Amino acid sequence: MPQSIGEEESRITLIAVETARVIFSIGHSNHSFEKFAELLTQHGIDVVVDVRSRPYSRFAVQFNGPVLETALEDCGIRYVS
């Protein structure tokens, strides 16, 4: 059965809302990894994109790229560098 133009527009709007993405920004500061992961989980973050030119920290080694990737994956969060 054909839909009216109004129904079609509503369906299209609904699809657009359902597929919209929101980008959050977070720094690790001096948080423990546990607190960092808690903040991500609390806000429904399922992918972390590491935009640092050098994904390493001398003072917070838990946020070095390879370590962070493994720890996030253990929490069910995808890591992209």
C-alpha cells in the first residue's frame, strides 16, 4: 500500500535520527584506567579514536596505545588509532 508523502517524510526523519552519531571528546588527565573506562561506559561510548600524533605517555603508561587498546577491548570498547 503506498504511503502518503507525510508518512514517507516522517519515516525518513526517523531513520536520520536513528543513524545520527555524536562525537565526544575526552582526555585521560590523571585518571586511572578504571575511572576512564567508567566514564566511557557511563556515556555509552563504544569506540575510542585516539587522535594523538604519538599515542604514548611517559607518566600514565596505561594510556599508551597498545596497552590502551587491549584494556579497552577487554571492556568491549573498540580502539582506533
